[in-house]
Amino acid sequence: MTTQPMPAPPVCPCKHPTDDHVLAIVPTTHPAPMGVMYCPVPGCACANTWRAGTRPSTQEEIAQTRVLIREALARDGIQVPEILR
């Protein structure tokens, strides 16, 4: 019998485990699902937007995603992460 060490959980650049991060889908009228992933640790400003797709997003799509998510969060009364302000 052989054993293999368990891989370490992924760690975000903020140094907190990504397993603890919140992944939220933000309802928009855009056809592609999108949202935000952020760190729940108080005082941590780590956050990333995401958009479902089959290829990497262009810089313009990233900017559009951030605007759509910021508007949707504000519309629903949810605090916008610092990185998206």
C-alpha cells in the first residue's frame, strides 16, 4: 500500500484559504453568468469578479463585468467589496 500526501488547500494571494472565500452569482440581464469571489476575513479587501465562458475574458469584458456586478450588488442593497468601488 502506498500513501500520498493530501495537497495543501489553495491559498489566495491575500494568504487566506480560497476554500473559505465566498463565491456569489450576481443576477444581471447579461446572458453569461457572472459574479464575485471575495474573502470573508474582516479587514481583507481581496475580491475577484468572474464571468462564465469558454475563453479568457478581454480587458473590456473584465471592465464590463465589474460594472455589471457593482450595479447589481448596489441595486440589491449588498455591500460592494472595496476592490470594486
